Amino acid sequence: LAWADETPTHDIVRLGSVDVKSVRAAAWAMFSRILPRLKRDAAELAQGVRLLEAKWDDTKEFAFRTIRAEFSAQHFTPELLVGICDSVKPDVQALGCELITKFFEEDHGHEYLLKLSEHPTTELQRFATNYLERFAAGDIARLQKLRPYFVSVLSRVNKGRLAKSRVYTFLIEEARKSAAAGQLAAEILERVSATMAIGDRARAIESMVEIRHLYPEVT
């Protein structure tokens, strides 16, 4: 398998999805052979994790097992971990969330929050709420950057109940801290209230009334 060292990572990944099992098995062996290369170079690893998207379950099982066992926090960048979460396959998304939780570093917390907040799926929007309090609370600039995320979560119809509840609670808690945060929360709630179900609209109106009592100057 020495020639695997000269084979591009993307070609090895491609072999993991061919219909002939013996070829797939060879791809697994080659992938194991190039692990040092993947650990040295984040760009190579970014290609290697595509094996998680393989067509065949046996290759996927090999990829999941190998990624969990062979790699640690030092090998993954936040961008790469969020990239795994970007998969359209729920099991790969779940692995990405698992790895972020396992390898989480405080220094990258804000970056994780911003990147996860940009994802359109209900599951990852809910996952992002785990980082709101730690990496956005009390920071109006960060709250402003998260405005599209808040609007997206609260605008979902009959979906994302847990994420909505967490965002409501977070926004009103932030609104109580300053008039600037209150203005931002009011603008978000006013924008989404017109499209909400009755129960959600009532909560939004209650929150806007509270903000107006706190800060009469807020529109």
C-alpha cells in the first residue's frame, strides 16, 4: 500500500463509494495508510472527511469509526467541524455536532456560534442556542450579527419549538440589560410577529410590551 502515499486523498475517498466491495476495502486500507498526512494538513483532512458521505454503509461505518478514533481537537479547525455539520445527511450532521461538543475550545466559541447560526436546518439552529448565553450575552455587536439567526428561528412555522423558546428567553433577558438590546429585540419581534402562530404571537407581543415599559423611547 506504499503507493497510497502518492494517491490524492479525493481519489481514495472516491474509491470508497464504488460498487465493488474489494475496491472499497482497498480504499479503507489506503485511508488508514494516509492518516499521518491527514493529521498534518487540515486541507487534506477536509477532503478526507468526505468519506463520511460515502454511498455504501460499510464505507460510512469505517469513516465514522476512524474519524472518532484517530483524530483529536488539534486536527480540527472550527471551519472544518462546522463543514461536517453542513452535510445534508442527518447522521453526518449529528457527528459534526458530536465532534464540536467533544473538541470545543472556549477561544473559538464565538466563531462556532456565528458559523452554526448561519445554517438553515432546525437541528443546527437548535444546537447553536447552546452557545448564545456564553458567547453573545451582553455584547450588542454580536447580537446585531446574530439578527438573521434570531429572525430565522422565530419565523419557523410549527417547527423548532425548543430553539424558539430559548431564543425568546435569551432576547428578553438581553433586552432587560440595555436600551440598545431592547431596541434590537423589539425590532426582531415586531418583524416576525405578523407571521407567527397565535401562541407565538402572544408571547412576542408580551415581550414587546415589557420592552416598552422598560424603555419608553424604544419604538
